[in-house]
Amino acid sequence: MFDPERLRPEDFARVAEQSMASVRRLGDAIGALAGLKGEGAAGGGLVSAVVDAGGRLEHVTLDPRALRLDSRSLADAVTEAVRAAQDDARVRGEAVLGGAADVPALDGMLAWLEETARSMGDLADQPARPRTQE
């Protein structure tokens, strides 16, 4: 139960500091995502593809030997290379975002804030206690 008499200014300072650190990590992650690329290859390396962080195709590279493939095989190889690049971008993006999320600290902070809010609501239902002068 939240006890307002035990609340210290350091508690608010700690929460603010943790929040700012989380915001900085998230900003760094967003910056890393902006330059993230996914790469994939298929057809024994004859076809390669590069996509951005969102999976949007940036370019496809065909080894000249890939042009010896029949049209169906070439199309399949391009599709496979693009999908591999998209999977690579997704995995890399998850790694970047996973490193940015300090879930235990955030969960702890949210739990503390929720408990404080609940307790303050409980206090609002109680009669006010007279304050003593020190």
C-alpha cells in the first residue's frame, strides 16, 4: 500500500532518470533502424536482394550466370532472395529493438506507478488526517 509519508523526492528522481535512460535507448534504436538493411540470397548465390528495415526492396543483383536459368527458376530465385532479405531485416530489427527495451525496469516502474495511483485513490476515499506542524 502506498504511504505518502514514505514518499521521498529521490523516488521521483529515480523514476525520472530511468525514464530518460529508456527514452535515450529507444532513440538510439530508432536511429539504428533507419540504417538497417536485410540481405538475402538464393539460386546458389546467383541472386541477391537487399531490403530496408521495413522490408521494402532496395535492389536485386543477378549474377550473369543467373540469366541462364529458365524464367520460372529465375523468378523463384528472386522471390526467395527477397523473402530471405525480409526475414533478415526482421531478425535484425527485433535484435535492435530487443536491446533497447529494458522491460524489467519498465515493468517495475509501471507497477510502482500503478500501485501509487491505486493507493492515492484509496487515500482520497479516507477522511483527511490533520497535519502536524513541526
